[in-house]
Amino acid sequence: MQFSKTQKTVAIYLFLTIILGLFGDYIFDHKSVLNELKHISPLLIISLVLGYGLMLLVLMGIYNAILDLCAKPLKTKENLLLSIYSTLTNFFMPLQSGIAVRAGYLKTKHRVKISSYIMASLIYFAIYAVLSSVILFATGRYFWMILPGVACAVLISYLVLKIASKHFRRRHIKINLNLSRDKILRLTLIVIAQLALQSAIYFLELRQVSGNINLLRAISYTGAANFSLFVALTPGAIGFREAFLALAHRLHGFSNAQILGANIIDRGVFLIFLGCIFIIMLATHARNRFKQAKPSSDQ
């Protein structure tokens, strides 16, 4: 299905308008989140915003590694814009809708099969879940639970991949994936970098609300927080992340008050980061429109 330039332009500006409206609605409904930032040092806010900037670069690497399993990776600029779209969508829309945005774009623009992209994404989520279970138990208070905990994550991941594969086969949908050892290893290493950066971000936030903290506890906290991704029914996993962290408090050792305080800081700073990347996206589209409107020198 091909779209005209006018349709693409309308779709882009409609998306930007919706996101801008959601920004305003979120700020109106969560004024306490931004008010909390008044009590935080500017250096911490800048450090966290930079941390999320690095996270965006890591996510670009992950998206290309996923795409490398089923198609040709994207160029840097295109990957950046698509990653920004996905990040904004994941925060403001329920059910981790960013994957639907990426799948739809890749099918329309690059003719990537949605079924293949879904399976490649499920492989990423499987790696993410297994490694998150490793850091949750290996660095927590009950490290002796690592074997049953990781085994459970591996089993569930395997069953999800098996069920999805059978579903596509039953519908006679071909899955074309290049699952070479090098490509899987590359994806795994980037996921490890993602978990390391997440742990560093959470460490800075937790240190703000808790004087008694070490890096291992922050890593275990990261593992617990990551599992909220798989049941993120609400935009930005609001409520679900806090619930997972509260249920796993015996593993990472943080109180409910500390969890709530750290998450308020996280969402407030992340909202600032979203504003920054939204401006980048606007500037990029404006520059592209200017280039298209600019008359050529030979006219």
C-alpha cells in the first residue's frame, strides 16, 4: 500500500498534534511529577537526561539488530526518527504501542513482513526477559533463587516463541529470519548494554531518595522494573512498574516510599527528555520541508 506525499505529510502532522496534546494532558494530570523536580539538583537532572539520550542510541542499536534478523538495517537518520516516534508512542500509548508503529512503518516504507518483524522482536524480548531475570536474582538478597528464576524466564520465553511460530505456520505465513550466531550475539550484547545503562540511571535516582544504596541493589531493582514491560497495559507502564517493584521489594530491598520517590523522579526527568526529542523531531521535519520547498539553483 503506497501513500502520496500529501497523505504522509498529513499523517506526520496529525501524529505531532496528538503527541503535543498528550504532553499537555499528562502535565495537567501529573503536576506533582514536575513539582518534585524543583527539589532535585540541576546536575542530577542533566545527568539523567543525558543518560536517556544514551539510552535512545542504545535502542537505535537494538532496533537495527532486530531488523537485521529479518531485513536490512535502517540508515542512522531514519532509525533516529523512528526510534523517537516509538519512544513517544510507548510513553503516551498503552500496550507498548511503539512496536506497532515500527512494524507498520517498516511494512509500508521497506516492505518488511510484519510476521517476521514480530518474531524478531519476540526474540529480543526473550533475551531481555532472561537477562533481566539473571540480574534480578543474581544481585538480590535471594541470589540462591537464580536457577529456578532464570529457568522460569527461559521456559516462558520459549513457549511464547513456540506459540507465535505455530500461529504463523497455521496461517501459512512464512517467517524469514537470519538467526546466525553472530547476529544473536550482537543483539544480546546490545541488550546487556541496555541493562547496564538502565541500572546506572536507576542508581542515580535511588541515591536521591535513599542514602543506603549500592550498585548491586540498583541492578536487582532494574531487573524487577523491567518485567513491568511485559504487562504494560497503561501508558508508560504507570502503576505496573511500581507494582512489580513493590512485589519484589524483598529482592532489591527498597521500601515502597523509596520506590515511589524514585519513580516520580524518573517520570519527571523522562518527560523533560521526551520534550527534548520532540523538539528534535519537529526541527528535523521542518528542515526537511524547507529543503523540499527550496528552489534548485538550476531553475
